[in-house]
Amino acid sequence: MQIEAFGLTDVGCRREKNEDSYLINSGQDLYVVADGMGGHLGGEFASKLAVITVEEVIGGLMQDPDMTLQSNMEVRPGDYKGYLKYSISVASNRIFERSAVDPSLHGMGTTIVVVLFREGKAYVANVGDSRCYLIRGNKIKQITVDHSLVGEQLRAGVITLADVKTHKFKNIITRSVGFQEDVDIDVVAKTTKVGDKFLLCSDGLTNMVTNDDILAIAGEKSPRDACNELVELANKNGGDDNVTCVIAEVAAVDNLPLADEDTEGI
């Protein structure tokens, strides 16, 4: 596969420091956004450690699929969903262990969203409320599920979509990487088409910019121009939080995938 990607992060208008981290690893076709939380130093440390760990573990599995794993998990060679789950699990364990021995990092954690492209598919994993969208043609679809209090209430029908932006508990997440030793990770696979754009972002973007505006900008612009315009718009609309986005566009698909995965598009 051939992927064209760009990423950008900004402190926003109201935060003193940037606790978001992102990764673009074109050699592995691996893309990550993480939004850290916890303490004066913890959020920045957690998000960086998560990104570094996922990159390290995925790289190790690609080089040696039979490598000795650090937990009781079993991952078959070529099981890319398993690769993502394992790498995020290792990250969660490392963050948890570090916070246990360093009081200044106690209680830290991070959200994470990861996209790994392989054999005509995009494998998408997430924990927390950092999101991945698929933009195909003139449509946009969120392909991750928010692990947040308002997300759960929305899915249960307790609140409406209009309530989400102003809900007083909109920043409470129900899953994170590293706050507990073990973490529940969602992973899906999507069959890709040339021209597909996968947008990974922190909630600093989605709380400030509507899906319609994301589509209008990312659907028409190059990944570089779209990231710049989206961050600029988030800050123009208030910039309440750190804002990070990575856009990975499918420029070519070399191998046709088998039809045994989730091939739902938009």
C-alpha cells in the first residue's frame, strides 16, 4: 500500500502545555494519536510513552512475528488486530508500572487511537475518546466508539447528540491506557479504497469542529493543508484543549484483501 500522511499538534488557546502526542511511521504504515491526562507531568509522559511503546512493539512483531511476548497473550503471525491489542496492552502496563513508582506521575493515563495499514486493510484500534474517521468521497463516518460517559449515555439514548457538546461531564472517559494495569481495547478492520482518508484526532479537535466542517476541509484538501486548517479552525472556535490530528490518505492499494473481515464502508 502507498499512504500519504501528515500530522500536526498544537497546545490550543487555553492550555499551558501540550499533553497530546502523535506518530507517523511511514515505514510501518503506522499512525497514532494519544491524549494524555493526569498530574503536572503525567499526561505528557503517558501519551509519549504510549506512542513510543506501540511503535516499538509493532516494529518488533513485524520483524519477528514469533517474538517472545511479555504477557499471557497469544498473537498469531499476521494477526494485525492482535498486534494492535498486544502493543497497547504493553503500553498500558508500562504506564501503570511507572506511575506506581513515581509519585509525580501517579494516576496518569492516556487515550489512544491507532491505524495500521496492511494488505489492503486499515486496522483501527482505540481506547478512550480520541477518534478515527473515514472520509470516502463526500461522506464522513466515525469508525471508533468513544469510551466516555457522554458516549455511553448517547448510545443508551439517555442524552441526544445536541446535549454532548455542553454536557458538564463531557471530559470524563471510561477507559484509558495506563490508569489501570489492564485495558479493554476495541479493534476493527476496514477494507480500503484509493482516495480514502483516515483522520485520527484528539477531542481537542472534535469538541471544537463539527463533522461537516471536518468533511469540508479534509475531504477537499491534501493531508498537510487539511491538518493545518483543522487546527486553525479549532483554535478559532475557542481552542479549549490541545488539538492534534493525523490524516493518512490511501494513494495506492497493492494487494486485494480477503472478504473475511469487516468490509463496511460508509
